[in-house]
Amino acid sequence: MAKTQPKAPQGLSQDGLVQIYKDMLVARLLDERMWTLNRIGKAPFVISCQGQEASQVGWSAALRPDDVVVPYYRDLGVAIQRGMTVAELMLAFFGKEGDPNSNGRQMPGHFGCKRLNMVSGSSVVIVQMLHAVGVAYAMKMRGQDRVAAVAFGEGSTAGGDFHEALNWASIYRLPVLFVCENNGYAISVPQHREMAIENVSDRAGAYDMAGVTVDGNDVLAVYEAALEAVERGRRGEGATLLELKTYRVVPHSSDDDDRVYRSREEVEAWKGRDPIARYRQTLTEMGLWDEGRDQAFRTETQSEIEAAVTAAEAAPFPDAKDALRFVYAEEGQN
Ligand SMILES: Cc1ncc(C[n+]2csc(CCOP(=O)(O)OP(=O)(O)O)c2C)c(N)n1
Ligand SMILES: [Mg+2]
């Protein structure tokens, strides 16, 4: 009997399937390079996507370019899937002129780009959910066929804004995809000290909203669940709370030492469930990828990253007088 081949989800071409892998791998390689730049003293701060690439690229790929995304600080994979370039992300990392996120005024990880319909997040966790709900409400009032998607960690769902956002979205049946990237920790606090339940998605029931939990390290499962949720929103059937069970395999940020709150065995076990290696295997079984292509793509990406590092290091810092632009009303403005 012929070996069963993995099936491609609906709506994804062969190129689309490969692109998802490429986006995940670019996110990982870029993130790894950011850590070395930090550790040799060239950049002050990294907040990492490593381990969560399938969750991020998977949900982002289910959206259309005209939908609005509100990512959170870990969503490097979303920024890349949406179309932010390695060169642009490196400018942001060094806080340099030309960074499309904030022109060097924000910390790294504050993704936002008008061209990509991506709303910049606040450093205050979870308020981005309210921003997404406001965006979706405006879309609905304008009769637009668009969806807003917002991501956040499971720890942040203990904040009141989480409940306010779900409540408002459910009252007005707003087209919102709420994505919880559940990596099991809020910095050093494990999930059982954040909440007394096992699945964040169970909370959707209190808001008469669909709640779904999927394996966040299975990119195609994430894509399928996100697509279903997005289509539900487009049909006018309201929001979905989608929970992706995943893990960050590096410390919370470059200022964190995770050895003090979790065992090396636990981290190693999750490294063994690496979402990128897993999807590479799937694509290989589909006959869409092989070792040669993998090596060539890695080499090409590494040189793109190195060129971006050189360019970003050489780029000027933004003019200090622009630091408060777009914060207060400016002369001549109404
Ligand atoms: C209101 C608020 N409280 C505390 C912080 C500090 N802080 C930044 S990230 C974070 C952990 C959030 O954990 P989680 O939501 O699970 O996301 P993860 O970092 O695990 O992806 C905290 C406490 C903050 N930024 N905002
Ligand atoms: Mg978390």
C-alpha cells in the first residue's frame, strides 16, 4: 500500500507551502543573529520568537494583505510573513533611520508598519487586544470585508483588558481573530500560577465565542484553524479565541536568565519538538523540499542577514529632534 502523504490544507499552493517554511526559517536565523549581536555588545535588547515560529507564521499566513494585524513583541515571524524585510528589521534592531516600525524610536519587537496594515503595539501587555477590537469595530461600521487579528501571550490574559476586549467583540460580533501564543510562561511565572485552567480557549465560552486550542508547533494545523476563524469573521459570525500551545526555547529576553525557573531537561525536550525541523520533514515527505534546497536557502538567507547587519550598523541614527514626533501636536497642526 502506498505510504500516506501529508495533505496540504485548502487554499495553499505548493509555493505557498514552501513560503511558509522559508518565513519560519528566516525568522529563526535572524533571531539567532540578533542574539549574537547582543552578546558581543553591539545591540542592547532582544526579545525572541525562537520556538514559536510555526504559531506566528501559521496564523499570519491565514490573513489577506488588506486585513489588519496587531502583533505582539515576540512576533518576528508575523512581521516577516507580512512582508517586512530582513534589512528593515535589522534597522529596527539597531534603532536606526529608515526603520519602518518607528524610525528607530521604539524598542526592538514593537512591530508596526502602515504599508503592511500592521498596528504598532504598546509596551503595556494586552492592551493591543483593545486596539484590534477598535479596528474591527471601525471596519464593521464602514461595511468593510476585512478582519483584524491580534496576538498575545497566555500570561497577559490575566489582565482585565483581555476580558474587556472579548466582551466588546462578542457583543458587536466583530470580525476579530484573537491569537494566544501559549508558551507556558510569563517571564518566570509558569502557567499554573497565571490561571487555574488548562486551556485559555475555554474562556471563549463565557463570551459566546468560538474557542479553539491547537498544537502551536504544527504550522499547518495553526494555519487551518486560523483560516477557519478568519472565514467565520468574514461571514459575520464574530470573533474566535485561538490558542496555540507552544514554547519559547530561549530566555524571555536578552536580560533574562531562564535557568533560575525552568529545568534544562524541559527546554531540551521542547527543542526536540522544533516546529521548523518538523515542517521541513512534512515538506520533504510532500516532495516539495530537500537537503540541497535547504542548504542553499540557508546560505542565501545568511548572506542577506549579514548584508543587513553591515547596512544597519552604517546607517545613521534618527535625528534627536524627531524623537517626539507623532506624540504631541506639532506646530501648524490642528
Ligand atoms: C501591564 C504590564 N505588566 C507587566 C509587563 C512586563 N512584562 C512584559 S512581557 C511580560 C510577560 C508576558 O507573558 P505572556 O503574556 O505569557 O507572553 P510571553 O512573553 O510569554 O510571550 C511581562 C510581565 C508589561 N509589559 N505590561
Ligand atoms: Mg507566555
